[in-house]
Amino acid sequence: MEKIKIIKASVKDIPHILMFIRELAIYEKLEHEVVVTAELLESNLFGDKSHAEVIFIEKDGVKVGFALYFINFSTFLGRPGIYLEDLFVLPTERGLGLGKKLLAHIAKIAVDRGYGRFEWSVLDWNTPAIEFYRSIGATPMAEWTVQRMTGESLVKLAALAKN
């Protein structure tokens, strides 16, 4: 019988976190955007001021999936929430309910902490993920689109701020 366990990541797990980030980027056809380093993960996930949390799902002691999430805030609810940045299960381990176990674990964290919501984004072409999310009760936010600034556009806008 297989033993499934969810564990919180520690600094020693950085190589596994990097591997899962790269595998997710390959799956999403976005590997050209990955610039993360072990040093960045160490300072931003495990430093004095961590900005996100990571959990793994293990099968028989082997890490086969991960989730990275952080706290956001809903002004409408007046309470924090959880934003899931990444969820990935190795292709050989899909269809076993491991992704659902990771999501359920994060949902329990949100409920236990008194948070008001749990949300994430999904690429519009990722039909298997979209169908899976619908099957567990997730609701699409059809009226909303994600907006993002990075790199030069972020620096250019920041330069407009007066100190």
C-alpha cells in the first residue's frame, strides 16, 4: 500500500522546489521565462521575511508534486486569502488524486486560519486543469483578466513615483 504524505518545505528542499518550478515551466511552455535561482528561493521563501509557503506531496517517501502559495487580502471580504501561484504533480503521478489532496490541504489551511478565499490562475489552453478545477467546485472569474508588469515596464512605472 502506498503511503501519501504532505510536508512543508524547508531550506534543504530548495533543489526539489527548483526542479518542480522548471518542470511546471516546461509543461506550460514558459521555460524561457524562468530566472529563479537557489539563492532567490532561499532569501524569499526561508529568509527573515518569507513571502510564500511551499508544500510537497510525497508518495512512498518520494516528492512527486508541490504547491507554492502566498497570502493576499480581499478588501471586499475584509479578510486575507490564499493565492496559489504554482501547483504541479509529475506526469507519471497524475490521475491518482494527488493534486486534489494538495488543493484540499491548502483549502484547510485557509479555513483553519479564518481566511475568506482561495484562488489561482490557469492558462486558458490547459483544458485538463480547467476541467479538474470545475470538478472540485472552483468558479471561473470570467469578468476579470490578469494584468502584469515585469522588467522594463515595472522599472519605468516605478521611476514615475516621487520619493
